[in-house]
Amino acid sequence: MVAPTARRRRRVCPLAAGTGGAEVDDERLVRIWAQIGRQSQGAQPSVAHVCAAAVAGVGVHGAGVTVMASLSNRETMYATDGVAADLEELQLALGEGPCMDTFTDGGPALAADLDTMEYTARWPAFAPAAVDRGARAVFALPLQTGAIRLGALDLYRTHPGSLTSHELADALAYAETAGIALAIVDGSESL
């Protein structure tokens, strides 16, 4: 008699609308939470740990989280490094960029090469400024709980290139985790 194989539970990630409905399975969630646990080193996990885990897990060079109550009421909550901090602040100061589009449109804004005509036309102030600071690709993912938009998780790379479908699914799961963390934060920035 052959033993039945375990079925992996899958659910559609609510943030994956417009991206083919990426599925989040139990293995992915366990792997992501294990990565967050490694980053927290026994401390209570925070948004900072989620960002650090996303950098390590997705294969990007930096991450930032911006919280927005509206397009005019917004604040950078965390950035993993100086470039990520600059990218968050540039978008807030200029009022354009992937983070702003993600908040406005509700879906991911994925810019595989900021130095192309497509993105310099879309974000005429942000794209060249981001390239000047060392970012060539930026991926903004929505932070939301249900229908409530909280902001964006921004990931960047120093070289051009798209996220693979696996990386995108992981990035969406990290964004969902960061959104949950922000939704339950009580001013202490911990989960």
C-alpha cells in the first residue's frame, strides 16, 4: 500500500491582484517566517526584521516601508540602508515613483530598469534621481489589510532585472506580513 502524499495548502494572496493571483502556500509562509525569525534573533519580530528578511529572501539590495494615510499624509517607517532611505524620501518629496503608484492603484508597481524610457517618462523626476543614488530596479508592493491601504514595501536592486515569479510571490508574502505587522503595531513597531 502506498502512503498518501500530504497535500500542500494553498491560498491566493490578496495582494497579488493583477499579478496572476500568486499563490501563497504553507511552505512559503513557513520559510518566510523562519527568515524573519533568523533576522530577529530571538527578539520580538518588527517591521525592521520583515524588511531585512525580505532583502535576504527575495534577493534584493535594500528595502523600505512607507506608511500612508493619504497621498499627503505619509511617513517612512523603516529603511534597511541609505539608498533605501533616499528612495523612500525621494518619492515622498517628489510625489511620484513606484511607492506612490502602489498606494494610488492598490497593486504592485514593478520597475525592472529605471534607466529606460518607460520609467523616465512615467516618473521624470524620480527615475533619474533613483539611478543617481544607485538603484536600477525598484519593486513596490502594497501594504494593506483587507480594503485598507497602509502604504508600500519598496525593494530595490543595484542592477536592472525583473523579479522571477518565485521572487514576486515571496515579495508579496513579505508585504502581506509587513502589512499585518503595521496593522497591529501599537506604536512599538513590533508584531
